[in-house]
Amino acid sequence: MTDGDREELAAAGRQILKARYENYPHNLDELYSEGNFPNNLRTAHEKNDRILENLYTGKTFANDAARRDMLMKLYSVRVARENEEAA
């Protein structure tokens, strides 16, 4: 990950925080509940997702199932590596 990647990701994170602030006084449960996800917060999360997906895979995922599958694969690799190191 380059310094530019880190800054882009940090900026996306700040946009999420800004969108949460803009929707005050709603709490996190209200903001993230089904059917109540404000557009500015959804847009900020989608941008963050695109950045992360491109960092991990060089592409964006078609849907949540593809994203979940990749995350589980990455998690499995990490757990296996940690188990080998512990042995």
C-alpha cells in the first residue's frame, strides 16, 4: 500500500465520519438500520468499498456475495499463516 493509497483510504474514512455527523442526532443503529441508510452515508461507504476492493483485488466486486467470498478467502489464508507461525 502506497502513501497515496493510505491517504485516499483515510479521506474516504473521513467522508464516512462527515456523513454520520451530517445526520446527527441519529445514532449508529438508526443510521445503519435497513431502510434508513441516508444517501450521503451510503455513497461514502460505497466509495470506501471501491477503494478497499481495488487495493485487495485490483477490481470492484459485482455484489456482496463476491465481496464476502473474497474476504473469507483472505481471512482463511491469514488464519492458516498464523497457525503455521504458532506451531
